[in-house]
Amino acid sequence: MTQAAVLAKLEVTPPCYGKIMDTPRHWVNPKALRLLRERIGMSPGQVAEASQKLSPHYVSVSEQALVAWEQGKGDPELEQLETLAEIYRCAVGQFFLAALERVFREA
């Protein structure tokens, strides 16, 4: 499912999701992608390998794509976020949090 399809299904207009994260450029928070990966101590390559093992139930994620998303160069699709959430053992919603750094500092 594409980003536009998800937003249409949720009846959310693009300017609204920008208000959630203070940036209209990204669907997800690139820092959240990196922090959640680092929290479980995996490298991007290890995440890519783990995603391959989840196939065919989940969409695989390449190391190059993950690095790009973490650098803010593009956004993953919902299916890829579901794969990452399974590997990172977190809710998909955590990828959208703007203040994730505070959550980790307070824990």
C-alpha cells in the first residue's frame, strides 16, 4: 500500500501528517527508524537478513533502502514498516513519533 493510499484510507490530507512530526517531507521519522534499530543492537545489514527470513509473510527490506530511509532519503511503504516493526518488536506507530529520543532517554 502506498503512502497516498494509506492517507486516503485514513481520510487524512498530507498537510495533517506534517503537523504530527513538524515536517511535511517524510511520512515517518527517519531518526525513529535509526533509534529503534539501534535499540535492538542490529546493523542495517542484519535487519536486511532478518527481513529475508520473514518472507513470504513479510516484505523484505534491503540494507540500502534502510540506510536511505534513516538518512531521510525517501520513505518506506506500510508493508516495509510492518516488517521493521516485527524485527524491532515495536508498534508501527513508533516510526511516526517525533519525540522518540525523549522516550528512550526517560526509559
